[in-house]
Amino acid sequence: MRPTVVMYESFAGNGMLCNPEAIFRALVTEPEFAHLTHVWVLTSKRENPAVVREFARSRSVRFVRPGSSSYYRALATSGFLINNATFPPEFSKRPSQKYLNTWHGTPLKRMGYDIGDPATRVANVVRNLLSADFLLSANPFMTDHLYEKAHLLGPIYRGMIIEEGYPRIDRQFLDDAAATAARATLEAGGITLGGRQIILYAPTWKGTSFSRPEDDIRELVSRVRQLEALIDASKYVVLLKTHQVVHRFASDIPDLAVRLVPNEIPSNVILGITGLLVTDYSSIFFDFLATRRPIFFLAPDLADYAGYRGLYLDPAEWPGPVVDTVEKLASAVNDFDRVGVDGQVVANHRAMLSRFVPREDGHATQRVIDIVFRGKRAGYAIGSLRHDERRTVLISAGSLRPNGVTSALVALLDAIDYRRFDVSVIFPPTRVRSVVDQQRRLDSRVRQFVRVGGMNGSKLSLARIRGGRGRPRRAGRAAEREKQLWRDEWLRLFGATTFDFALDFGGTSSFWAMLLLQAPDARRSIWLHDDRAQVWADQRLLGARRALELRRICALYADYDRLVSPSPELEATNAASLHAFAGPQSFTSARSLIGGDRILADAAIDREQLRAGDAPPPDWATDAESTGRSRIFASLGRLSEENDPQRLIRAFAAVHAIDQGSRLIVIGEGPLASVLAAEVSALGLTAVVWLAGYRTNPFTLLRRAGCLVFTGHRAREPRVILQARVLGMPIVTVPCGYGGDGPPEGVLEVLAHDEAVTDGMIAFLAGKVGTSSVEWRRHDRDAVASFYRAIGAVRGA
């Protein structure tokens, strides 16, 4: 560690900009901090020639390129880290480092989880914010909307919020000499001001891809030209300030050379010499409020943008005229010259001054330096986010593939009492549509963590972890290194965050099982969704890799407080078969929730939008209408060996030979999909078997059938049977371990061979299988209570 080194990064290295730049310039000019060394991250020195020349002879300032070895060394060893966005996924803050995240503006448009995109998009942002010792906030609105709500930090963030204003806004408070110097810098860059007032057009970036901004830039050029033609060009000059990401593209356009504000000049310095600001949804207008000068909003796509992105403030509250064309903008500017602005705009402007820039007095930088570098707290607006009495729960969700485990988790998260518990889930990153669909099904009150990046450490150490067998080493240097790597991975993902309960709900990955054991001071539980003795016995189905994974997971059971099975019967079975791995006191059970409300709501939807190629066979619709549900069978589940979908196809072939009007819908995807398609073709069933594939909502399709058929094995009352019982469907199934009084009414249990399954399906056609039902509401009330007991959330449990 090098405690006297300060590392700065702004907009992923785009320049010496924003709050980090303001803090840096204050530190380098104060004798008290002459001992500090400053490391700036710059993507390109060529694109930042002015600052490179300015500090070329400095012994205390140096530059590093993102992703270089020098960058990572500085990131790992600097005593202070200052960023206005995010460090990369590899970053893991060490306990002795102080990390200040200043962010880059009060949000007008929705941010974080509020946008509703897949959680992968915000994963690294949330990870960085949780790692920071200090989060800078320009005002209470930003604290509430950006940190507490949009990124759901409230109950789990352990750092401090500094609400003392924005250092970059200090740069707007220019005396006459500084203002003259700033204008001279613009003119030296080829922009002719000629004593005119500056109208700064600073729109937000709304393109669909940061790598293809051409269409957006052309539109901006057109607007600048049009505005210049419609206003008093002898009084005003229109300059363009583009988003950081697209500046390099805009700078290559010849027409923009005399209008484009150089990226090297801090935006707030330009705001300090701007007479009138034009923007749309950019947070730059919050900064400009401190100048008390006029603001205009050009928002031609306001309805569309507000609809798909969302806004935190209604346009009626904005502190300036809101127009949808350049002509109207020019008219508003010309009217302002003649008569000023109307009373409502003045009232909005005044209200926003007190709400959004209450502490902007030109001295915010010194207050931030006092807190972060001098350790002063007394008298400053610094504190924690609002914490409540809820207990915090972290759940490893497994792969989130559409299967019984994921369905059980979704039902559980629908039923948890969020007045008592703050819940987070974590899962691997993915772009697979079916998994992203499951992420969207999670209750909106759940905080979604996506594990981005990978474990840090030497290749040799990581290879030992991946190739290790059983539990990690218990003693020696190698063991300590391995334990430290796991602790580091926890810190990389969660920073200083702690949880009361850590649950490995997936229960099938040694990585996640080991990671959750790193949760400090948490009660740890791991789920056993199946009969582990039966799984051990059937090595053929597991394969060598999954068998090794099972051995690794079992070796970790002793370190868990609770081993949770989905029923008391399975708890007893697992306790007996796993006694070598954990004591009897560790075993417990929690019934899986059914989630009938969601099933019924999904089934009530008229139809699901079909993708290309998803339609049933050509003659299916006509036959299905004449047949009705009474002759249509369906299966729902992963097309994998444990569900034996080939047996279903063979059994149905025999049924169809007897009843030509019978039909079969197979809902699901999996490794046997192509094998199944070939078998359907080989048996001549392509016109009567619909391989419907994956469905975001399978129940709207399942309800079209009259009978569910289940041919899997190794399951105790499979989840799909419970779901079909909620829908009141007759069910034909191979043995599912009902025991006792046998299967419930409406469930026909047959032997696990082709002929028996065929006979069961024919029995349904003959009207010998009644409708099923289940008291799912009472079941789910009891199940969620058993969940609280199982994880130890109920006193005495």
C-alpha cells in the first residue's frame, strides 16, 4: 500500500474532468498536501494535450492508461481512490484504502433499477457504490433518488453520505480574470466568441449504441445551425457540449470545429461563462441552477423519452420553458431578450434553487477535502443512509434457468414479508433470454446482484481452487492463501456489506456454496432440493463433472448452520444419508411455496405472443378446435435426461395409434430438444406433437391441454404437478414418492415404463382420471412460516 497516493478516474478515463478534477486541483495547490502523489487515468494523452502539457514537469502528477499494468497497480495500492462513475469489475477495495465516489450528477431521468432493464446493466455500479467509504451527494433529492431508491442501497450500505455540495460546481464561481481566461481558452481552440454571450446547448446522450452515435450527432449539428439562424447572432454564439462518450466522434466533424466545446475544458468552467443554457434531460441543468441564469429545455421527444426511460421530475416543475422544436426555442430566447420569463418559470427556478443547490457557495471542495483527507466530521452534513429494523437476507439463486428450483424461488420471493426483511439475490451474468425473463419475474422489492468479473489472484492459485477436491485446505500457507482469495471475492462483490442471513438456494454449485460461507456474521443455510442418496446412487445421470461438484458441495455442509430439504420426509432421508458430512442438528426442512396467485394470473392471459417458428403444426388448430381439451396432453419441464421426455413421446405414439384425435404439447427447452425433435419425426408425429419450446409464461399454453403427463424421476411431488393441481388439471405421472395414502384425487400414478404411461393416458381419454386440486393458499402460508424457521429468522429456531 502507498497511503500518500491519490488515484483519480473520471468517465472511464475520458479526461481530467468533473468532481475528481475539482478535488485534485484543490489538493495540488495546498501546501498541506504537498506530500501527496496524484495518479490520473487517461484513455488517451493525445486527446488531452493541455493537461498533459500542464503537468509534464510535475514530480507529483502522473498518468496511466485504463487496463494497463500501471493502472491496476495504482488501483490496488493507492491510499485514496476518487471516481465519478465506476472502476472495472476486477476492482476490489482493500480495507486500508479510502474510496470516494462522487458520481456525476443529480438524476433527472431514471437510473439504476428504476429503469427496469436486466440487472446486469447496473451490476458494476452497485458493486462500486457498496465498496465506497464515501458517496458524494449534491442534495437530499440525489441521496434519496439515486442512492437509496434507484440503487437500493438504503438498508445495506455501510459507508457515509457526504451532502456538502458538488466540488465541480465551485468551478462555476469565476472572477473576472478567470472568466476572461476561460473565454480566451475557447478562442485559442478555434471558437470565435467576439464578445458575444454564450448559449450552451448540452443535450444528454440518447443514442442506442455508444459505438454508433452518428445519427445523434447529425441531428445536433442541424439544431445548432437552425438556432443560430433564428436568433440575434450579433448578441449570441451557440456552442455545443456533447456527452463524454460521443465527444471523440463529434470532434471529427468539420462543421462542429467552431462550435464544439473541447472535452479538456471542464464543463463547469464553461457553465461559469455561459449566459443561457439549453438542454433536454441532462443533469447539467442542476449545476447551472447555481448561476441563477436562464435555462431552456428543447425536448422534441419528451413523451417517448419519459415513457421508456422515465423522469423523476415532471416537466411542469422544470426551471425554464419546455419546447419541442428549434423554432419554438428560438422564439422563447427572443422573447426572453424582450420581456424576460413568465412568473411560473421564475417560481420553478426559485423552488429548485433551495431544493437542489442549497450548499453551492463555491466552497464545497474544501468541505469534502476536510471530511475525506483531514478526517473532520463535526459540523458537516455527513451521515449514513436511512436504515430500518428489517433483517437482511442474501440468497444465491443458482443459475435462474426456468426450472422447478427457480419457480420455487420466485414463489418464495412473492410471499416474503418485506416489512420484516430486506432481500437480495445474486446470480451469474447471462444474456440468455429465458434466464433474463426469470430475473424480470422476481419481486420488484428484491435487490438483484449480478456477479460480474471473476476472482482475483494468480493463475496458479485460481487453478488450485478450480481443480481442488472436497473442502478447501484447512492448514498451511496454501490454505491461508486460498481462504484469503475467497474473502477477497466476497469483498469485491459486496464491499463492507453484511447480511443477517446468507442462503444458497440453488444448492448445486460449489462456487456459490463456498462464496456464501464468506458472509461475515451471517446465519448460513444451503438447500438440498433432492434425495442426495438417490443422486449418489445414479452416477450415470450425473456424469463425472456433476458427481465431482456434488462431492465438493457435500464437503462444505459442515460449515453451514442449516441444511434445508423441501419436506420433513426428505429431511429425514438426507439426514440419514449425509450423516458423515454434518450432524443431525443441522438438518431441517422448509416446504416449497406453490405461488398459486401468479400461476392463475398467468393462466388467465388469453395467449402468449408467439415467436417466429413457434406456431403449432399446420393442422393442429383445426383438429384442436374439434377435439377440445379432453384429448390434448401436455408436459412441462426441462428437456433433460432426468425428466425422460423420450418416454413421453414413445408412450404418446402408442396412444395416438389408438386415438387419432389425441394431441401432445411439449413445453420446455433443454439438451434433449434436438433428440426429441428427431424422435417425433421418426415416429411420424410431427402433425400431432407440438414441441412448443421455452415459454416465458407456460401456463397460458398449459391450460389449453386437458391432462398433464409427467415422466421424470428422482422427484418428490414435482413442482409441475403442484402447478397443474392449482389449475385443476387431471394428471398422469410416474411414481413421485407419495407413499402413505397414495396420490391425491385427480393424480393417477403409473409405473415408470412406456406401456404403463400409455395405459395412464388412455385412462384419461376414457374419463377415468378426475380433476385435481390443492389448497395452495394454506400450503403457502405454512411454507413461508417454515422458511422463516428453517433459516433461523424465528426466535428459538
